[in-house]
Amino acid sequence: MTPKRRVDNLALFGGERLFSEPRHVNKPNSPPRELFDRYLDTAWSAAWFSNDGPLLRRFEARLCEQFDVRHCIVTCNATAALDIVLQALRLPPGGEVILPSYTFVSTANLLRLAGLKPVFCDIAADSMNADPEQCARLISSDTVAIIPTHVWGVPCDIDALEALSDQSGVPLLFDAAHAYGAVHGTRRIGGFGLAEIFSLHATKALHAFEGGIIATDDDALADDLRLRRNFGFSGNDQVDLPGVNAKMSEAHAAMGLANLDVFARTIAASRLCHETYEQGLRGIPGLVLRMPDPASQPNYHYVVAELDAQQFGMDRDTLTRLLFAENIWARRYFYPGVHRMTPHLPLAPQAPVSLPQTERACNRVLVLPAGAAIDLDDVRAICTLLRFISENAAVIAGRS
Ligand code: T4K
């Protein structure tokens, strides 16, 4: 890790890369191996590896207790989880679902596959979450659901969205993929809306290699989801409805449980990483870190920077190219915005959807390598590099 002294030292201009191996946005957290092995051994000795096994049940029970909800249905990933929720709600074909465009593409894809119509709302500039006033304006007689995301683990304006759902009678589901461990007011994320859906993908704050959680207090919905997760089987030969295979294996549940055991340490390490970036990037013109709202007890899992090209002296994409050349795989999530992705472009191209705050975020955001598993010396080296680039932005921009 040799710091750059001259612009020629940048890897994009032929210099040595800062890191010999890529530094990723979220290197997966690994719990102590013996902890994972201990859980796995119980599955091994019972020779029970899937289908509602004992580890899965333990995992679900612990999640219910944490979220203070009656049901947690754990699945093979969050996309499959939302898929069975949409099926369970029996939404009429052609129904409109309001969701932000500034989110991962999976929800909009599922809506299209289910014959539903995604209606994209803009985000509030201060939170990057769905703007409740926009959502209210988009409600029509065809609206069948609202699915906002707690982007970067920052809770949405839950009170306003719940009020909107109550007034309109439209069911509210939260995409909580990023938000395990976050708190809104005095309650953990997991207990809001009709259901909240978490991702346990390897890159998430809490992970199970792959996985998803549906948290809900609705007994009938939970019963239906358990059937749908397992092909619709209610007995050995009894199939009640057309379900799919959305089950989680015991090996995945073992990883989920092991990561749950060490989660307090995970959050503390992620927080330290965040604070190291805060310190290291302070004062760089035009490079602003999104600060976690302490009132919502964030999980500190993502380090999200916003770049003002004019003040920094270089646009976000040029900076991304410079960082990639150094093996810093910073990501411009959720570029270009779901409403501008091929499957979700408006059917009438002459009437493009205008979402100014979403487009602004898509053009400015850079998610930096972070999380509990990152080496803090790497974080300091990334900050030093960003400061060097900022100080030499005019020269670099002229050459790239
Ligand atoms: N809703 C939201 C808001 C979401 O963000 C997501 C998923 C979902 C719903 C759906 O949840 P799941 O159905 O996945 O449970 C990644 C993840 O694949 C995806 O789960 C995640 N969001 C999304 C934000 O990020 P990509 O295409 O960016 O993945 P990828 O492979 O580039 O991974 C990100 C970085 O992590 C890379 O730099 C490589 C590194 N990495 C990745 C893996 C898998 C590792 O270092 N180790 C690993 O094991 O989508």
C-alpha cells in the first residue's frame, strides 16, 4: 500500500495499484468458524438438512423475539420472500404498486413477473427514502400496494407511510433488505406495516450466505406464506395452493444463527469503520458522507458518499474509474435508477417518468468499501487516496 505522491502514481495512469486484491463494498462478515461448525454439527448428527428443520425454527424464534412480532418466515432469499408475499396477497392483475425507483431492481422485476404495474415515486432528498407526499399523490383506484425501502438501513418516514396506508386502505410492505438491526423510535425495524422483508444475502449486515426474512403480525398471512414456501404442502399428500420452493437449508440457518450470536460485535465494528471514514474524509470539498441518524440507531453497514462534481473538481464516474483502477470497487448504487432500466422503461417513451431527486442520487452516490470485515488501515488508505485525488482533481480531470 504505497501512498500516491504524484498523479503519475495513480494506477489509471500506469502506477502501481493501491491494493493487490479488490476491496469490495461489503466483504461478507464471517463469524468465528467454530461457532458456525457447532450449529452445523447439530444438523449433521440429526441428518436433517432442510424443510423446516430445527435450526431454521430456532433462527425464526430468535428473530420473532428481536423484532417483537408473532411470525418470522425465513426463506432462501429476499426476492423469493417478496414473491410469496405478493402471491399470498392475491393482488389483482394490472394493479398498481407504488415503490421508489431508488432501490434494488428485484422488487420491480417481481411486480412485472406477477402482472402488476410498478409506479415509481421519488425519494426525499434528505433521507433517500420514498417521499410519502409523492406516494400519496400517486395513489389511484388501481393502487393495490405500497412497497418503500429502508435505503442504506435508514428507516423510511414510517409514521407518514403507515398513516397513508390506514387512510387509503392500501397494504404497506417494507423492503427492509438493508435494515437488520436498525430501530425506529423505540421499535426495531421488522415490526412495521403488514410485513417487512429482510435480505440475508452474504453482503448484508446480518447474513446467512443467502436468505430472506418475512416479519409479520398477521396470523393468516403467516400460515399462507409457510405453505407457499414449501410448494403449498399442508401434509404429506395434501397441496393446498400453488406454492414454490422458497425454503432455507439448515446450513444457511447455521450461518444465520452464528452471525446473530456475534451481531453486537458486527455493529460495533461497522460503526468504527464509519467513524474512520468520517474522520478521514472530513473537509474534502464536494465529498459528503451521508451521516447515520443517531435517533434511528442505524446499523452502520453502508458508507455512502455523495459527490458534488463542481466542488470536487471531477465527476462521480471519473472518480469511480480511478478507484477501480486502484482495486477499490466502490459502487454507484442504484444507478441509473430502476425507472431507467430496460425492463422498466415507460411503455410510452415520449412520456418519461421524471424523478429529479432519484436521478440526482443516482448521479452522485458512491458506496465505499465498508462493513465490519474491512481492515481499518485499508479505510485510512482509501481516505488518503481520496484526499490526494481531490487535491489534484484539476490535473487528473485534464488527463482522464
Ligand atoms: N431489496 C434491496 C433494497 C436489496 O438491496 C436487495 C439485494 C434485495 C431487495 C434482494 O435481496 P436478495 O434477493 O438478494 O436476498 C448485490 C447483492 O447480490 C444483492 O443481494 C443486494 N441487494 C445488492 C444491493 O447488492 P450486486 O449485483 O451488486 O452483487 P455483487 O455480486 O456485485 O456483490 C457486491 C460486492 O460484494 C461486490 O463488490 C463483490 C462483493 N462480494 C460479493 C459476494 C456475493 C464479496 O466480497 N463476497 C461475496 O460472497 O448485488
